[in-house]
Amino acid sequence: MKIDNISIELDGYIKCISCFYTVEDVIATRKEFCFQNGYNKLCGSIDSGIFAISYLIGTEKSKKSVLDNPIVKINNKVTTFDELHKHSCYIDSSYSLFSSNKSVKRLIIEGLKKSNIKIQYEEIKSLFGLDDERINRPLKACGNEKIRAMVAIGYAFGKQIFCFPWLSKIRYSYFYNHIKYVVDTLITLGAIVIVPTEEEEKI
């Protein structure tokens, strides 16, 4: 199934976790969030609800949250978070797909076998500009390139929705080149990209 748009209508409390921050975010009044193919920027503070919605879409850990009758839609059809999570990926080392000590190369190859998408390992390596040496290491040993490596792994597993954790102004600036690279690449691939940040982005 090709995903063109998603929407979630809800309110509630969401415990959001990333390798940088943990926060109990709140969506105090019922709101509908809509996302289309391409780059979806969300600007606000860490507890303004934008971390929450990206986290809820990106990770199955949302089951720990307290939500009031959420309405989830894919391509304008009502579905469930469980179905949504089959297509989404949380770009953070806390995400279950990235918890292994396997090399980035091994994870990409495993992903391609599972998803059967029409692309080869070398194409993914080239698409995301992965280094010949680092790709043979586990994610934790890839330095800042791990952002591109995580997206490459997610894409190999057939993911179409890529959700970032909330990034402060300083962290966003620090990772800017890698974020811009994967955002530009994912846009050409027709993916949905959600990036919650502290301020208006450069992209």
C-alpha cells in the first residue's frame, strides 16, 4: 500500500522518549494532525504536543500513553495505531529496530529480505550516502552518520513514514546537514517525514 497521507485526531498525555530527552508531553485540547507526502515541519517547545504526535506515529511505545478515543486514518480511511506502526519508523536509537548490535549493512540486508521492496543494497547505500567503513559497524559506532543509517535501515524495512524526536535549536543546528540530506532523499522517494523542532527550520 502506498501511503499518501495520514491524520490523527486526539488529546491526551504521552510519555516521549529519545536518546536526548524524556518528557511527558500533553495535547490538552482535542486536535487533528494531518500529514502529507514530503516534509512536514512542526515548530514549538518540547511540551507543546509536537514531540507527542511524532512519537505516537513513529513508535509502538505509544501504548503506554493515555489517549482519549484517538481517530487514526491512512489515506483518509480509519485504521489503528498498530496498522500505522507497520509503516512508520522513529529515527532515534531508542527505537526497537535499532536496538541490535548488528552492523548497519546487516540490518539493511535483513530489511530488504523482509520487505521485498524493489531496490538493492548498493542502491540504498548510495541513496543515503553511507560510508564504506561505517556501514560495517553497529549504529552506535557510526557517529553523526547514524541519522542517515537509521533512515536507510527503516527504508530497507519498507517504512514510508519517518518520525524524528523533538530537537532543540542547538541539536537541530548540529545535525542539520544529515537531517537535510535524509529529508531531501525521502522526499524524492515519496515518503512522509515529520520533524518536530524548537524553531523554524532552515529546510
